[in-house]
Amino acid sequence: MFLQIFLETKRNLVVVSLFQALIMTLLLSTLKFPCAEKLSHSPYIYTEFILAKSTTNTITIMSCPLQLLSFFLIISSATSIQTPKHYVVYMGSSAGETAESDHLQLLSTVIPREERERISITNHYNHALRGFSAMLTDDEASELSGGDGVVSVFPDSILQLHTTRSWDFLDDNSNPKLNHGSYLPHKSNYDVIIGIIDTGIWVESPSFKDEGMGEIPKRWKGVCMEGPDFKKSDCNRKLIGARYYSVMHASNGNNITQMRVDKSPRDTVGHGTHTASIAAGALVANASYHGLAQGTARGGSPLFRIAAYKACSEDGCPGSTILKAIDDAVKDGADIISISIGTSAFLQSDFLKDPIAIGAFHAEQMGVMVVCSGGNEGPDPFTVINAAPWIFTVAASNIDRGFHSKVLLGNGRIFQGSAINFSNLTRTETYPLAYGKDIAAKYSPIPEARSCYPGSLDPEKVEGKIIVCFDGFPVVSRIIKKLVAEDAKAKGLILINENDISAPFDSGPFPFTEVGTTIGYKILKYINSNKNPSATILPTVEIPRIKPAPVVAYFSSRGPSVLTESILKPDVMAPGVAILAAVTPKDEEEGASDGEKLGGYALRSGTSMACPHVTGASALVKSVHPKWTSSMIRSALMTTATVYDNMRKPLTNSSASFAIPHEMGVGEISPVKALNPGLVFETTTEDYLRFLCYNGSPEKTIRSMSKTNFKCPTKSSDDLISNINYPSVSISKLEKSKGFLTIKRSVTNVGHPNVTYTSTVQAPMGMKVKVLPEKITFLGNVKRVSFKVLFDGSEASSGYNFGSITWSAAQYSVRMVFAVNVE
């Protein structure tokens, strides 16, 4: 049980299949390699060795004799070359409908005649892009990759899900004059359709009622697919479409992982229902999670339409299926696509081998915006994903609401922890208190016992006690530590977080709380200085209007991107900590006390939750400005984002340090302000094609991808990416000895005509920044004006320097953030 959960809740590591793990364990314990004994006792035995993160085991493995490496290379080569795997064959932009028979004919040229049963297609892409997915050997894939019209061929990958008050908080923080809890309607000229690519949808939720909604837009071409538990009549004027994808296999490394995917759009996981209701859920009064976070739940606008694309199961999301869902969403008529899914930062591939990047590029080509979560692998740098410039990439923050669970010690002292628990413990009775290392199982290493590592505690010593453990071994999640304590019949668990307390963990009815090191060491001191220490853990209480907020979430992935540092990522930040939204009844029931009535709403955290907030905000802007392109909408949200919290002080991270753009992007979105930004930065398809040139893609590949005669600039290098007309600036290398570097930008006036904007520079000490011209004027028919920004780091500190340039005129304030790496 623990191993299964361990595999499903990996963080910062790539976890191999259970079969691989068992075989590896057997081999290491029987073969006489000098390092076999050490490896077989490693807590990281179920991880890919080369990606074990900063552990002594990595060093041990690297020091093993070459015969161990050779052995695995032999095994790998013997099992991968001839074993068919699921591949994606990407053939660029669609030039109209492509017959599936054409792709079958292409397959027949590489698959041997005696294996003709394999000449079949799993997914067929023929609207926004062209291509297919199929079962191929490595040799067959290699042969196809050199064919005419083929842009790239890559193994299918398994992507992972990035898993009320939030919309009011966004409105309040950007518009302090609004009344608390008010919903501010806006004049809408357009009926926005949001495509949610996720785990499906639970249509019975009140968040998807269609009361007060008009007829479905005539431009909608989608379908409502039926299944054993889903009828066409389940769709309505709110949920106007639903699709599912029956993909039963997906490549994961060199193995084929069987995935269970229900043949129905119904959500059995809860993730898709949650994200859909955040983006566009209807108004639902008195929503709560068993009494916590009570209030009116709503999405970005109650009148936006939703189309659900079930491309994921609890086991993950095949990249080939994500690509098919994007293709369908564009074909169906979605205006914006929301994707709270991604790979590990350590597994990111080239943009032209990344299914989300490929699908998003072609969606953008056809006028459909794609918003993606940036990942949950923070706080380390270089962990942000979904970082292509044509993707709107989102970081996560908290809102002004906390969930606290107090620890009451036997000596009367009370400490405040963070958690969501529905414990039945009270102040009237305390229980024996013990530190993990003092109740270790025989022969268990102390580091494992102090961290509640599976198998490290003695159940007889644990039973009936509240135990204290450290949040060590990051590969062992909080849910595993909770299960370790629960299975040993502990009365409760106090977890000491040696880093920063992240999102509150939902432990259901099991007494749980999480504290920082300062409080943690006080509790340990109490244990060590008392013969019979005792404690109790009280149920969670909601703390409203906490300050400061927003704060960058600890788990939110950080920039810069490993693929390019010349585009600032993430783009923006939005609420993603303890967000109340709709879920499936099963999902909600897991956190409930026995016999408690189901509410259909739950608190969830992750950039998965932040992403649909930006999707909803983008839809709001689209509804008011239907002719604006995706890049104009993104620009409006970026240049109007706030960099101040509810104390009117600069935004901070979970360590209480000032947040930097690699953590928060340009700041927290302010949806209402974005409706009237004054100026916007338009990024065109040509900009994106130049980006690919500068990033190293061959001109032939780019032409095949775009189905154009595009020519790369004569000079193409990574440093030129900074000149792409993006709403922020990132310079990956500014040499101190080379004087000023010039960056170009153009802005389009979408505000009042006949207006002059004046620039203001906010630069770090030592960094010289000049804007030419200092003023820009829009008169008569002049809608677009260019300007230059000159950067000189000769006297600046080495490393990244951050600042901003603001264009101001009357009520407008257009802020462009910059990040400059000085060397």
C-alpha cells in the first residue's frame, strides 16, 4: 500500500514501475556487485538513479564499478529496441482534413508485413495540427522521423495532474473599494467557451447548473459523448460539451504501463471537476468543506460555458491524448483551453517534442488561448514547466484565509499549527507524546524513524500516542507519513517542517498538524524534559483575513526555465492554496468524518488550482474584448498585475523574503484592471517562429511545422530571444564589459486615443536602464509605437537583477518587468 502511494505521490524524482522496482531489488540483492548491498538498503531504491536528488546514494551509485552500468545498459538495450511503444508522430500544421488512411499507409512502410496487426492508429490529429500516435519500435520510430513532412517522432509520456473566497480576494486586493464578498458583473459582448482538459467532470454539481444562461452559441461544434454513467442529456447550457478518450496504454520509459480509463466523461478523480468550477462555476451559496471556508462559491464568471475533455485518469495523462484533446477543443470551438497538467522539470523535452507545447502552438495559430499550470516542484529554481512563450504559465499563491490546528501540551502551553483535520479530540484529554526516533523499530536508522519513514516505527510503541516526526525524506509525502502513523494506531501526528510550511494538508478525521522548526524544537524540548509528556491536537479552525496575502506558495515551481532563460517564466501568479471548489462525491467523502453529509466541495492546493483562476480571468477579458488575440489578453493581465499584498507592501514568498519574478512572474493577476490596460504587447505567430529559430530549431523543421515559407533571420542565437515582443523582458546573459545592450519592444494602444505615455524606470542599484524615447504618443490613426530599452550592468551585482519599466498616462499604468543576468 505504501509503495503504491509512494509511486503516485513522487516529488522531484522520477519513479519507475513496480515491476522494475521489484526486479531491481532482486538483482541488487543477489548479484555480487560491490555496491549492491548499499543500494538494496537505500530508501531511494524505487527511483531512477541518475535523478535521485542530492542524496549520498547518488554518489554511491556513481562510484560503482562500470560492470553495474554495463549490466543495465545491456538489459535496457535488450528490452527496448524490439518492444513496440506508444509514439507520437508530429507532422506540423494541418492543411485541411487528412485521411486516416494516409497515416496508415505511412505506418505500413515501416512496420514489417508479418506484424500487420500493429498497423493501427491510436490518436489521429487533423484539425489544429497533423499527425498520429501508434505503437512503434525504436527502429521504426527512427525511420519515420526522417520522412518527408515529419517534424518529430517522440515517445508518448505520462504527464501528471498539478494538484470560493479566491475570486473575491482577487477583486478585493486589486479594488479595495469593493464590498467584501461582492460579485462585480461586467458588460459582456461575447459568449466565452472554456475547454478544460483534465479528468472529466461531475455534472451533477451545483456549480454546473445552467440557470439564467442563454442558448448555446451557434459556433459550437462539439459533442456530448455518452457512456455507461453519462448521457447526452447530462450536458446543458453551462456544460455544453464532454469528450473522453479510451487510451489503454502509454509509454513510460522503456515499459508499457496499462492505464484504466473509464469510457465516460464522468470524473472519478475530482481534479477536473475542481478546476472546471474554479474557471467558470455557477454561483453556489453556502458552499463549504464540512463547515470550513463557508461562503458563495463561483468561477471567474457564472455565465461562461464549459467543455470537458477527459484525457486523464488517476494514473496520469498520456501526452498523445492531451494532444488529441487540444486538437478536438480547437475544432469544437473553444476560445480558451485550460491545462493543469505537466511533466517533471527534470524530464522536459525540446518544445517540438512536448505534446502540450505542440498543441498549444497550433491552438494559438488558430486563435485559441492556452493557459497552463507551471508545476509544483518549488521552491528550487529551474523547475517551472509549460514555459513556451505561446503558453500562459501560472504560479500559485495563497489567499487571505488560513486553516489552523492547535497543539495543546500537557503543561498547558498551546502552539499553532497548520492543517485541515476533522479530529474528534478535545481540550479535556491529552495523550502520551513521543518523538519518532524514540519509538523506532528494531534496527531502523534514526533518520528514518525521526521522519516516520515506512517500516521505521515500532507499532507497539506507537499505539495510543501522539507522535512527532520531521518532514525529512522529501520523496515520502505527508500522506504517507500520516498513513504510517495511522496504520500503527497512533492517536495523532505532529509534523515538523524544516523548510517552510506549504499548503495545509487534509488529513480527514485523523488528528494532524504541521509546525515550523521554532515551535517543533519547543515541543521536542518539552518531550525531553518531562517523564510523561502528553498532548492533544485540536480540530481545524478557519482564520479569515490573514496578512500578508497573497504570498508565493512554497510548492510553486520557480523560473527560469531550463529550456530558455530568455523568456521570463512563470508569467503571472494566482490563488492556488486551499481553494474551495466542486469535487466528486467520492473525492469529497475521503476527508469527511463518518456519517457526515456530503457537501460536494473540497479544499485543494496546487498550481492546478491557480491555472483555472487565470483561465477565468482571461475569459473575462475575452468576453469584454472578443476581438483581442490571445497575446493581447495575456499582456493585459501581465501589465496590470499587482506586486503588493493586502498590507500594501511588496509581495513576499513563504520564507518572508521579497518575491522575485522567477517566483511570481510579473505579479498577482488583477482581473478587473485587465479590462482596461491602456497598452498591450502583441506577440505574433512570426515572433514565435523567430523564437524557434533563435532557440536552435532548423528552418526546414519550422517550415514543416508552420506550413509556411518562413525564413529564419540570418543571425539566429539564443540571446536574440529577448527581442521577441513579449510583455516582460529576460536577458540570460549581460556581460559587464560590453556596455549597453539594446532590447526592442512595440506596444498597441487599446485605450483612449490622442494620448501620451511617460516612462518610469525602477532598477536595482548599479544597473543602468534607459528607455528611448522616454515618451510615446498616439495621435490620429497611430495605434502601434516602438521603443528601445538599454541595459548596462557594468556596475551591477553579478547574477539576476530585477526591475520594471512603467508607462503612465492618466488612469493607465502599464508595467513591464525585466530580469537581467549580469556576468
